[in-house]
Amino acid sequence: MVDAVIIGSVALDSIQTPFGEVKEVIGGSATYAALAASFFCKPGIVAVVGEDFPVNSLVLLEKRGISLKGLKREKNAKTFRWEGSYEYDMNEAKTLKTELNVLESFKPELPEEYTNAKYIFLANIDPDLQIEVLDHVKNPKFVVADTMNFWIEHKRQRLKNLIRKVDLLLLNDGEAREFFSTPNLYRAAMASLGLGPRAVIIKKGEHGALLFTKSTHFSAPGYPLENIVDPTGCGDCFGGTLVGYLAKTDDISEGNIRKAIVYASAVASHNAEGFGIEILKKISITDIEKRFQEFRRMGEF
Amino acid sequence: MVDAVIIGSVALDSIQTPFGEVKEVIGGSATYAALAASFFCKPGIVAVVGEDFPVNSLVLLEKRGISLKGLKREKNAKTFRWEGSYEYDMNEAKTLKTELNVLESFKPELPEEYTNAKYIFLANIDPDLQIEVLDHVKNPKFVVADTMNFWIEHKRQRLKNLIRKVDLLLLNDGEAREFFSTPNLYRAAMASLGLGPRAVIIKKGEHGALLFTKSTHFSAPGYPLENIVDPTGCGDCFGGTLVGYLAKTDDISEGNIRKAIVYASAVASHNAEGFGIEILKKISITDIEKRFQEFRRMGEF
């Protein structure tokens, strides 16, 4: 039995930033999200890798209590690869190259023991795959979906179909403005809610995150980092932590979602301080709790 | 006797936004700042206008309890004029035209009754004028300075000399990054503090504001506005409210500065909802208190 099901990509990433570069390190939305969620609950991932995916990385995920029953390992196929770079301001990844490989023909299958999960995180991947996984969960209590500009541009209608089925939508600020053709985040948030979800979170990177419901909003500050080394996966960490914390506490009140957002911001800000999953491997729940408390002091007046 | 002295410009502004335009309405950093401060204390302004400046606007300022003893009205001269426009995203003003007129030869003079003021706001104007006014205040308790990219680019050294003399520096995020040649706001803030002030506030528009001291930081959320009509003067309102609130409470502890920042954000966010000073003329302290409480609820977790 898993507490939360996460569908997304598992990838080999090559990343360049002004502060260095790494080649073919493990990444992907499901990897970051599951590692982040594993601080709080037992997540299970639905994803696919090729034969070339390093076994020691699978061992690492399992050691963190992540169920890999839903992870396919395709023979004679290569893992999804992403190559990206960040400019000096570290705000937005520029995709240099994408090799879909095993993702091209991926048919997600939900292991029987995942079908009773109450918390579902549809991390960034083709919305058709997100819908397919969601349709196989028997009685989800809370469904969170993330996406990216590529799907907004290329699968807008399918994405809208997905959004109708979820409780909480995650978008970053650029995506929100693009999706709803407005520079105004409040209007973009209201337009998101018009599609059906009961809440939307707009992730603003260094500027924090906003939660909107139809009648309330919450603003979580950004953590002022002195050294942003590599923002890859921060959005996925955010979503994974959010769902992991909600699954752990099994409380989907707005007050608890606010707490989950601050935990999510804490983990995401840690993640940006090193390349790839480097920091997620090192930190403990104590470090996360400490940063959570810093967030509290940072907003007090 | 005034509670706070504000030096800055008094202008006739012509503003274009995607939502309309106005011609030769009263504006300028001292005007916005003094109107904002007047919700909390009795400010006195040090500024200059030409013979063409509308008398009813002076009456308006006086009715708000603003001392105009330090406002020169030059015969046979024209008031400073600024013409600017905002693009669709409303983030940054594009200056279309500046006519310095009376500002060209302005020699600020501090009325005797201003020289004992404890709270000083050096609103955006030539740093030489800011320094001159500051040098004539006998025993200031708390000095706040604002500036703009023009002075960062054209009078960097004079601006640095000024910053050494102030307690609190205000910069917007773009100015902070430009001034200290870094995309990282934390580093820009630390570099600001290295020049001497005990605190720096980085104003981030829709993303709120950050306060940094050497050992602490505070993050105030942005107010999610559905309709941003005209952001002109928001930064000046922010500074004016901040100083006005500190003067009223006569408490410069960090805790009180945090409260002042939230009041400043409340007034600035109101100001963006109408053209020019339109909103500042309409709202009352009750509206400001109400928004202050909304800020409190918005950040609770």
C-alpha cells in the first residue's frame, strides 16, 4: 500500500548553469517529486526508464521508501533524456535537447496496490498519461496536477480536460499568464478555478507561491537564497512535498494546504542549492523543519 | 512643527496605460509620498513648482494637513513635467519625455520649523538635493532614502555618498540588481547594507517587498489586484506611508518597521487601482486598515 501515487518522468538530465554543469544525472518530474514526498509519506511512482538507467539510482529511491512497483524498466530501450541550461538570472530553463526514448510509447500501468491511494500527484508529463493514470485510481481523495508550457502550447484541450478532474492545479507564473492570456496573476488564477479545480497554486520561484480558492488567497514568501546553484526540479519538489505532506496529515483543509505550501517552499528552496538531486540526498526532515520555522519568522509582523 | 520632512519632486504627469490616459495631472515623488504620509502624520514637503501649477492642487495638499512651507513657487517658470507609458504587463514605466523646467536650478531650502523633524524621507530626486536637505536637518532620528535607475546610472558616486548617511534604503528589484550587478536579490541587499544603512527594503511590485538587515529578513506579500489601472507613484506611496507610520508611532524597532511595510504595501496597492492621485484622494484610514488586515490573513499559516 502506498500513501500517494506520483506519475511523471524519470530522466537522465544534463544541466548547464553559470556555476557548473553535470551530465546524465538522474532527474525527471517523478524522481524529484517522489524524493521530496518521501520525507513525509510512502509514495509510489508510475514511470518508465530504459535498460541504461543506473541500478544504483533505483536502489537509492527504494532506500527512501519509494515504491517502484509502478516503474517499468524497458529492455533494449533508452531512458528519457533532457538537456537544459540556465542563464545568469537562473529564472528559466532553456531546453537544449529532449530525447523522448522510452517515453515515446509509454503506457502507464497502475499496480493493483496503488489503485486505493487517496493522494495523487500528476507531475509534469503528457496530460494524456496523467488522465490515464487518474482514471485507474478507484477513489482518490485529493488530486494535484502540475504541467509545463509545452503542454499548454501543444495539448491545450487535453490539459483542460485534465484540469476539470483535479482538486488543485499547480502552475508557475509564466505558465499561468500564457495559459490564460493575461499578465495579471489574479485573473489567471480565477480563470484556472473557472475550469473546475477548487484551488490553484501559482509558483513564482524566488518570489514565493500564491494559493487561490474562489474566496480566499494565501501568499507564501520566497526564501532569499544567497546561492542558487541549479533550479532544476524545484517545481517538482514543490508538488511532491505538498502531496506528501497532505498524505501524511490526511487533512485537506485550507489551513493545512497553507502549511503544505510552506513545507513545499522549504524543500524546493533547499533543492536549488545544489545540482540535480544532490541536496535531496543530503537533507533530513530536521533541515526542512528548520527552514519551515524560518519561513514563519520571515512573514511575521 | 512637522512630524516628517519629505523632499522630492512635484510634477505634472501625463500617463498612458492600456486602460486609458491622463494629461498633466499632479504627480511627482513628493506629492505621492506626502499624500500617503498624511494618513498617519503631519508631513512637510521640500519641493518646487512653477507659476503654472494649479492652485487648487496646493489647496488639496494643505487640506490633507501637509505643510507647504518648504514648497517654492517660482515666478515665470514652468513646473517639472513627466510623460510616461506602461505596456500591457504594467510592470515598468517607460519614460517618453522629461521636462525639468524649475527642477533644473532648484536649490532646496529647509524652513526653520522643519529642521527639528525626526523622520526624513528623501524621495526620488537628484541625490545632490537629497544630501543638501539632509545636511540641514539638525538631529534626525530615522532617515529613509529612495532613488531610481537614472541616478544609479548617472550619479552613482553621489548616490553612494547619500546611502552612507541613511538608516533605511529603498530600491525596487530592478534597481537593486542593476546597482550591484547581480541577479540575486539577497546579494544585492547585502551589498546595500555594506554601504552603511542598517536596513534595506527591496520593492518588488506585484511580488511584495523584502526587508533585510544584517541578521534578519522579512517578506511582505504583494496584494493580488484584479485591476491595475496605473502604477505611477506606488513606490513613492510606499516610502511616504512607511515614514508616515514610523513618525506617527515613533518606534523604529524592526517589528514596527515590518508593520510599516505592510501599511506601505496597503497604500501602494490602493494607489495602483486608479490614475494619478485619484485613489489617494478617495480612500480613508479605514480602507487602509482593512487592507492591512487582509495582508495579515493572506500570510497566515
